[in-house]
Amino acid sequence: MSLFSWLPTGPSEADVRSEVWKLGVRHLGEPLDGALAELKAGDLSAERAQLLHACVRQMKKSRPT
């Protein structure tokens, strides 16, 4: 058994892509703003917050500069 095998792995890339799409639908084509607003609103489970943080990281990483 690996030392890290018991650690949660976080959301998969597919989970993040799916959530970004859903955020875009819920927030009128602005998934990054939507994710940030949902994080700011609080009252999230740890898993939901982790997924939203992963979405924010992905969108910031792929955003044109």
C-alpha cells in the first residue's frame, strides 16, 4: 500500500469539464465568475468546494492573456 493511496485524489478532469459547462449554463456564459460567486457564497460541502476550486484553477490556466 502506497503512502498516498489513502488520500483523496480530487475531482477528475472529466468532472471539472462537466462542472465548468454547468457553471456556464447557470451563470449565463460566465463560468469563472459563477464559480467564484458560488465559492464566496459559502455553505458548500468540502467536495463541492474542492470541485469549484479545481474549476477556477482550470479556467484561469486556460484563459487567454
